[in-house]
Amino acid sequence: MQDILDDIDFNKTTRKMEFASFGQRAGAAIIDTLIIIISYYAIFLILEILLDDEVSSSVNTDRGLMFSTSFGNNFSLGIITYFIFLLLIILYYSIMESCKTKGTLGKMALGIIVARKNGDRISFGRALARYFSRTIWFFVALLTAMILHPALASIVGLITMLVIFIRPLWDDVCQGLHDRICGTYVFKK
């Protein structure tokens, strides 16, 4: 940890940067997840209202609203909507973490930022790489389930969660694997 603190140019910043705690990071992730879920349902409901003639009016209560994206007989519209929303999520994290605020709405609410070692704002490309280095492991678990067996995917998913999200608990600078990969840190504001 001392090596990292030595590398930080505190003269460039106006105050000593403190690393965000695991609890702050987890809280920000929960807030961002809630924002994303609420946004998804809002967009889905708006589309259902706007496309009332084309969208099935009943929601499959067995599978829930999220999986009821068939849009009547036009399943491809549901798939397109899903991928547009996925793109919006990627842009949400990448733009918010690379803009002046240095963090998503969840991070802003808890007073933490994503930055380089010296506190500088990260680039859009680095924020994009940070997003994908955090989520790529879930696709690995999904592929494991598709290729091998769902039970193995559960094990891979659990190990992934431990390595990526729980790792900051035992790291001196509270850095997740995705932060290590991208050379980013999460500081208190």
C-alpha cells in the first residue's frame, strides 16, 4: 500500500486522497442497480404504452415483466429493445465515470469517485474497459452454463463474484480486479 501512496502525486491534488471503503462501493453498486432496474421497467412500460396496438397487453405473471418482452408477435422488437438498453447501461457507466463527476449516480450519492492514482479523471476508453473487465466474467459463467453444465456456471459465478466484488475487502487500497486491470482507484470525494 505504501508503494501506491508514494506514487500518488499529492501536490497535484489539494488534499490527501482516501480510498473508498468496501461498504461505500457496495452501497453505490446497489443504488446503481436499483436505478438500472427502475429505468428498464420504465422504458419497457413506456414502449408498451406507445406501441399498445403491437404490444401484448397482458404480462406473463409466471415469468415476470422483465422476460415478457415478446411485444405481441414481434419477438425481434423485444430483443432489439433489450440490446438498446444494454448499450445504454454500458454508456451510463462509461460516460458517468469518465465525466467531470467521476462517478455514477450511486457513487455520487455516497461521495466516492473513480480516478487514476493521482486523482485525475479517467478517460472514456478506460471507463469502458473498466465496465467490460467487471462484466466479462459473467459472460464466462454464462458460456460455462451453455457449454458444460448449469451447476458449473453457479460455481464459476460464485468464484467470479468473490474475485471481482469481494476482493476489495482484503486489498490494502480496496481495489477490485477490474480496477487493477484498468489502473483505476475509487476514492472518497
